[in-house]
Amino acid sequence: MVIYRSRSLVTLIKSSYSYSVRRFCSSIIPSQLQKVGFIGLGNMGSRMANNLIKAGYNVAVHDINLSVIKVFSDKGITVKGTPMEVAEISDVVITMLPSPSHVLNVYTGPNGLLNGGSTVKPWLFIDSSTIDPQTTRKIYSAISNCVLIEKKDSWATPVMLDAPVSGGVPAAEAGTLTFMVGGPEEAYKAANHLFSSMGKNTIYCGSSGTGSAAKICNNLAMAVSMLGVSEAFVLGQSLGITATTLTKIFNSSSARCWSSDTYNPVPCVMEGVPSSRNYDGGFASTLMAKDLNLASESAKEVGLNCPLTSEAKDIFTKLCDEGHGRKDFSCVFRHFYSGKDEL
Ligand code: NAD
């Protein structure tokens, strides 16, 4: 009974605390950010939108997947049938979509956010999808050619920020994402409250497209280091040294990296990582293949020779073609290199 009472008290304190935090947050939301449209409610977007709702934003959503839309309408959130309808009632619109073609379509397609026209209501558009900097700049330019229906504070024309994220689904859920932001610095500063409602780190990268560039460079380095570590573990196993022993050595030597000390790809070396649960959850190989393709296309565009990018792209594409696209990208250890589980 005593335990029950103290638990209820804790629950009460927690709920009144979160209520007052929410009230406090909503009271300090800047007026130009009050109404937020959110498009793309998949694994990441649904969680990001939920955190905005919790923070007190007035959110309207759209997705082509009616089952995810129903989850939001059942909670009383405003849902709209097209991106254009979202734009008509929003100060800010955030997009979280799979690939460049989806993002282009949502902005510039029929019934898109820009509605093919020259006047828009939102003063700020934020794209958090992982796409190439070239597509980001194309959309930035289309937005810059629009005018605002109504001038918003100091903003006479609409602006766009590219703000892709790192951290994956658990960080989207916990509101601890890292945002890499490109675009006008003033807009970045003005949007700070939005970012801090969905993430814990925000890094300003520079002009439009630099957030997208940062994201694909990060994932390229992550893919290559995962391949390097996996290849080394497999060679070690073949030469008679266990991955557990090699991990201890790497983690106190010059080979230490995120793929060896935080996200080890060898089953049974670390707990709580995708390799310890048959590579389920985590960052899908299809998304890694997509991001390497973006890096490869961007390198071509600027005439840069990036041999590791091409090799990594081919390996992850093969992994997907062989049916492992939904598994976490660290499954390259098992499915590409045929590495052995530790016992
Ligand atoms: P997802 O496939 O789960 O969700 C995408 C959503 O967009 C879906 O609900 C889909 O129905 C919707 N959609 C597609 N086309 C649309 C359109 N024309 N109009 C409206 N809605 C449309 O993808 P995700 O895992 O949420 O990833 C989203 C983006 O974030 C991707 O660019 C991905 O690379 C990036 N990202 C993902 C992760 C991750 O761990 N999943 C981590 C970092 C970044």
C-alpha cells in the first residue's frame, strides 16, 4: 500500500511536471513559429511531429499513407489531404521524406507546397530528409522566387533551411536528434526553438545545401568505417583471433571508432546493438545504399574521384539486391563478408 501510494505520488509529480514543462514551452514558442505543418510521418517524421505536439506547437500533418494519418487524426491532430493545404495554414512547414524525388514532388509537384505559384503563406520551409545538396539548392531557389502572402516579422520573402538529422529512430523518439543546418543564418537562429523541441544538438553548416552535404559526408564516413572494421574482424577470425579480443585491442588502439566501440557489427560482442538482435532495427541497408548513391552522384557532379564511395555503394547495393535491405547496415559483416558470430 505504501509502495502504491508513493508510486502514485511520483506519477502525479511527473505528470504535473511534464504538464508545467509543456505549458512553459508553449508559452515561449515565438509567434512566427506557432503553426507548424509536418509532411512525411514515417519512422522518423511521426516521432519528430509528436515531439513538436508535446512541446505545445499547433501542428497539422500530411502523408500519403492513410494508416499513419489515422494515428494522428485519432489524437485530434489536424490532417490535410495535400501539401498545398498544409502550406495554406502554416507559418512553418517541415518535410521528412525518403528521397530527393519525393521532396521535389512535395514542394514543386501538383498541389505541392509551392503550388506552382508565386505566393505562399509559410515564411519558413525546413527539409530534414537526407537528400543531395543539388536538389536542396534547386528547391531553395524555387522558394526564393516566391513572395509571402503576408509579411512575417522581418521576413519579406520565404526562406528554406536544409536540416537533415543524425541519431536514428530512438533519437527521434527521445527528442535527442542532431540537426545539421544549411541556409540563411538568421532563419537558423529564428528556428532554434523548433530544433530544440526535436533534438539536443544543432550545428550550423553554412549556406543552402551545406546541411545536406554534411549529412551525406557523415554517412559516407560511417559506411566506410563499418566496412573497414567488418573486414578486419573477418580477417582476424580467419587468422585465429576472436572479434572480442580484436574489439578490446581496437578500442584501446588507433583503430577505435564508432563501429568498434558503440555499434559493433559482430553478433554477441556487444549488447543492445542491432548485431545482437539479428540486425533488426537500427539503420536499414536500403537507406545506407541510398545515401551512398547521393554521395557518389554529388562527387560526380563536382568531378571528384571517390573510390571508397563507389566501392561502398556497390557493396550496400548488392546487400540490398540479395534481400538484406531491411536489416541494419552492420549486417554487412554477416551477409557480405560471411563473418562468424562470437560464441
Ligand atoms: P520512412 O520511409 O519511414 O517515412 C517516409 C514517409 O514519407 C512515409 O510515411 C511515406 O508515406 C511518406 N511519403 C512518401 N512520399 C510522400 C509524398 N509524396 N507525400 C507525403 N508523404 C510521403 O522514412 P524514415 O525512416 O522516416 O526516413 C525519412 C528520411 O530521414 C529519409 O531521407 C532518411 O534517409 C532520413 N533518415 C532516416 C533515419 C532512420 O534511421 N530511419 C536516420 C536519419 C535520417
